[in-house]
Amino acid sequence: MKKFLWLGFVLVFLLASCAPAATAAVTPAASETVVATTAAATVSETSVATAESTAAAGDAGKLVVYAPASTSSIPVILAVSQIPGAELTLYSNQSQANTLFLRGDVDILVTGLSVGVDMANNGAPVQMVDSFVSGLSYLVTYGRQVSSLADLKGQEIYIPFEGSPIEEVTAFFAQKEGLTYKTDLTPIYAAFDSSVPLLKQGKATAVVLPEPNVTLVEGQPNVFISVSYFDEWNRLTGTNEGYPQVGAFVNSAWAADHAADIAAFNTQLAAAITSVEADPAAAVTAVSSNYKLAPELLLKSLNRTRYNLVTGTALQDSIENYYQTIGKPLDEKFTASFFGSAQ
């Protein structure tokens, strides 16, 4: 329980401020998957209208979805807009979203993989219904471009907080490159609103950032976008689809009675991802009113984000393989936390 409360505190702290526009300071993030780009974003006009018409007839049957106010949620916005009676809120307060979800006010919570896993490990009755973001983070360096973490031997690397998903993958990369993490490569824990200014000043020479933070520092003097964690994972593991980072979670009791709603959400999400990948510019046009990032920056951020929708038994295989690969296998009790894995 202490671990869960600690995680909630960290998430609230790191998501406390918001990036107003392209020239603003980079927003701190709770993990590599939750970056607040607006404090009180709204969904697209189509889905708002749908939700309002449903609310007029009462809340019964309304599907309530919460997703992080980050560029990774663009397919979610498009997907929910196609589900009659659905309501989407883009949140920037992870702890508040967790509370609403756990008390039953939110049907589907889209969040970072580690957040949902921690909920389940702490006894919450949650099930994972999909994973859909497989590439979001980059190693950004100052002064020179590097090709791998091996080039940083003997140096420091800035990580958002200890035990974060970014740190888990960074430690795995270091080990695969023959480095001893925390000896050959020293982590410095700092929220993005602290590490980004240090990067710009040259006082931090290696920082791991998720989108849209990467886009917001691109073009700064002597700053290089050195290593895509998506590409590095594929190179070091011999795979080609990245690793699971963001997914959707539901209450297990709710899921038992709403299989059709979950299927509809995943079907529309699959269609939205296909649409985003086929025409990212059109996707940005459709959702840009939800973000305070300028459309051209939103498009750059979207183009650096990788999607891979996984559901059912393939989802369980994917998540278990990820944790096994990084040396942190899941407890067997987590098997019950995959929706549809045995269906």
C-alpha cells in the first residue's frame, strides 16, 4: 500500500504543471507515458455532442473513458468519437484519475502500463484490455550525438524518478550494452521540468524524455535527439514492434457485464490507429483543438509516437514477455488481470 500511495504522490507532483504552447517550458510527466499538454482538455466536438445527448437521457449506458492529456491519446480521441454515448475526459492529474476509476466513476482508464500493474499488484480489481503505445521515449543529449547507451559509459543520465518505466528500460539497455547500471551509468533522478532546463544549459548531457517533451526541445542549440527507445528495444531484442507502454484498464466486475463495450472500444481504437498512421496530418487537424501545442509541433510529436494494438491472449503474452525480458517477471496472480486472455 505504501508503494501505491508513493506512486500516486509522485504522479501528482510530476503532473502539477502544464505546457501552454510551443514556447512554454516542458511539462513534467509521471512516466514515459503520461505527459500533460493541457490542464483541462476536452474531447472532439463530435464525441462531446454524443455524450451530451446521452446525458440528457440519463447516465445509464454511458461509457466513460479517461485518457492522459498527451499526444499518445490522439487515437483514443478519434476512437471514442465513433462510439455512440461515450464520454472522454483527457486528464492531467493521474492520482485523481486513479481515484475516480477505482471508485467506479470511470469505466475505461487509459494509462501507463506500470500504473495499471501497480494497481493490480496492490489488490485493486483491475483488468487490462489492451496495450497500444509501443514507442514514446528518446535519449536526448547535449554537445554530441550518441548511438547507444554504451557511448555514455562513465557518465550521468537523467531519469524522471527511481523505479519509473523509463529507468527499467534504461537499466535493461545498459545491461545489454555490457554496462553495470548505477556504476558505469549513473542515474540522476529529476522531474522533466528540472532536467530539461539543465539539458538546455548543458549542465545535463543525457536525459531520457517522452513525447511531446522531445519535440519541445528539438532545435535547441547543441541538443541532439540521439536514440529512439523504440528502435533501441528492437535492435537489442531482435523484435520490430517496440515494447508495451500505454494501455486501457477496466474494473473486473464491470468488465464481466460489458464485454461488448470493451470490444467496441478496441475495434474503434484499431481503426483510429490505422487512420492516424495512414494520414497523421488529418488526425492532427481532427484533434488539435484538444491540445495547446501548435499543430505543427503536435504533428512532429505524433510522428515520433509508435502504436501497436494488442488484445486478448496476445496481450498477456506481450506483457509477460516484456517483464520477463527486463528481468522483472510478473507474479502468477497477475494472470487474472488480463481481460479476455482465457476467452
